[in-house]
Amino acid sequence: MTGSSSAGAAAIPRFAGTLDSMSDAAIPDDASRPATVAQLRASGYPNRSVKDELRQNLLNRLEQREPLFPSIVGFDDSVLPSLERGVLAGHDLILLGERGQAKTRLIRHLVNLLDEFTPVIAGCEVNDHPYRPICARCRALLASDGDSVAIDWLPRDRRYAEKLATPDTSVADLVGDVDPIRVAEGRYLSDELTIHYGLIPRTHRGIVAINELPDLPERIQVALFNILEERDVQIRGYQIRLPLDLLLVATANPEDYTHRGRIVSPLKDRFGTQVRTHYPETLGDEIAIMDQEARSPAGDGQILHEGGCGGADRGATPIAPDQPAQRRLRALLDRQPRDPEGRGRSARRSGW
């Protein structure tokens, strides 16, 4: 490190705490963030993986009793403990459950466990860590310029990628492929710089979510084997060593629920934690979800309840739009005309 670099680093505040106590709260603001690798080293920024980052931030929030999944209802004693154990263990996760059980919403909440900002080498397409770059471009840059290489700070929302699995998804979409334009510029096919990286390498040091994993063709699922186990990728028959640092999370319906596809057994075994979701188990949870997801009608008018299917001749009772969903539901049920057999009035009308 040169004398000028040391002088510049002196004005950079050191990061509070050690690797075990580091959290997103310890990251300084825009004006004082390190701008080069030398300044980052001088600040004491720790070298840790994404899973270590998620684990430590989860422990910090549990210790401070902060809500982890504020919009999730009814999973406190069933689903969330399994999910938290998987994060603490550093496992890749697969969420199994039927439609509408908040699987994707759970995954999106995991993004809040990432640091608010994280340093990356400026201009890198795979978000390389300044201490341990994995792509050829950044390795060469550090070899030539050393610790004077510039860094950027990536916000947490840009460290999350979500892919809906469809039958037409290709290996190039997820992993990458050879870029013919780069080859035409004079590079050899064996040159790593000819690769156009796919979604997963571009989310290096982040969270990748694949929804409806069984919908991926089996040959595409096989391409995920090395990513989950050896953490490298193979493109066009030759191996490129990319020790990816990421959390892979997938969702799927149980095999007995849909026959659209299946997860091949070797891939399923590579997910360290399987989390089972479920529908609300109590009426109170159902009402709480309905109240949370309800949207007020347009305008400031009132909703008029006309006594079931009888029309306006029965009289209209105003119901305030901001009335709690539980009371609105009970009011509507109480006012609904019932026949002696207990069926609703609309059940007796032909064609309904």
C-alpha cells in the first residue's frame, strides 16, 4: 500500500465490531464510505460470505426482538422456525406448499436480512467481492492496479433475483452462454471473457429465487447440480471455475398436488432445508389476512349492502370502507337471509 493510499484511508471511519457482531447498522453513510480497496481494508470491513451475513443479521434481529416477517400471518409456530433454522445453518432452501401460501412473500422478506449496502468492484457484472474476486476481468484488474481499484456500494434490493420457472427456460438464462459478439472481436472460445453470464452468476453475493421449480425441464435442473454443491458453472462443454457465493431458494408444490412436473431427486437432496407451508389454521388468522390484504374502494363513498339478492326494495345498509374486516364480514353474514334448511337465499334461485 502506498503512502498516499494510507493517508486517504485515515479519513475513512472504521467499521464497528468484529465478524460476529457486524451488521448493516455499522455501515457508514454515502459521504464516508470507502471508495477503493485500500480504504475498505483500512476501514476493517470483514470478509464474510452471504450466508454468514444472513446468519449474523438474523441473530442480531432475534436478539433485539425485531419482527422478521411482518406481513406473514399464522406461521409463527410452524413455518418460521424451520425457515430460521435453515438460515442459521447456512442451507439452501426449498419451500413446499400449495398455491397462495405466501411462499414467494417469505422469500422476499429474506432480502431484509442482507446488509443495507455491500461493496463490489466497480464495473463488475457479477458483483465481485473486493477481497476475493472470481471473474477473470476483476482478477486481472486487482493484479495490475492492486488496492487502488475503485469499489461501488450495492444496495440490498439489487442483490435479489427472482425467476419464474417455465418450460422454455434455458441454461443460458440461468447460467450463461458464449457471446458471439465477443468472439467476433477476436477472443478465443476458451477465453472466459467471451461468456455472457446468466441470472445466477449475476446475482453472485445475493439471493436467487426460483419459483415453481418442478416446471423447469429436467435437463435444466441438472445444470443446477454444480451450482448447489460445487458452486461452479460449466458452459458449452468447458468448465469455468466460478465459486459462487449465494443463497438459492426455490418454491414448489407438493408432488401429490400437481402433475405438471417434478424435482429430480439429486437436486432435491442438494437443498439443505425443506420448509412446508400451509393455509391458515384458525378463523382468526384468515380474518387477519383478509384485513391485511383488503383494499379500500375507490373514492370516499360508502359500500351499500342490499340484503343479499333481494335488490334495493329491501333497503340498503351503509358499511364504512374503513370498518375492520372482521366486523364487516360478520355484519354481512348476519344480514344474509337464510332458508329453513340453512342455505343462503341465492342458493334457491335458479341459475345461481
